[in-house]
Amino acid sequence: MTESDAQVLSQSFRERIYRRNFIYFLADNILFNVAMGIISSTTVIPDFVRRLTDSEILIGLFGSLFTIGHTLPQLFVARVIVRHARKKC
């Protein structure tokens, strides 16, 4: 579409396009988040461990292991970074 074609589009036609795009992007975002919730590591790994053992403690531990492994190193690295004079703002 050229620039002259874009100027010809009426305001109501643009609003219809914007409304349609909003609905499509909203549906895409919802479906993506649902899919990531289904296949996330906090869902798949506990199910895998459940097939290996019947210990509910281990199943619960492995469900939280990803969250712990993701946040714990940040605490140690933060102490090192605080001492540096140049930091990314």
C-alpha cells in the first residue's frame, strides 16, 4: 500500500481495521499464554517426576526448582555488581 492509498482510507475503515487487529492480537496473546502455561517447566517436570517416583515431596520440590534456580543466582550476582562503578541503568 502506498502513501497515497493510505490517505484515501476513511476514518471508519481505519477504525474497523484497528478493531480487528486488536481482537487478533488479543486472541494471539491469550493462546500463547495458555500454551506456555501448559508446557512450562513447572508443569511438565513435576509430571515427569511423578512417573519416576511416588514421593510427593520430590514432586513438589521439582515443581519449585525452576523458580528457585531462576531467582537465586540473581541474589549472588547483585552483590558483585553493586561494587562496580559502571552499571547499565
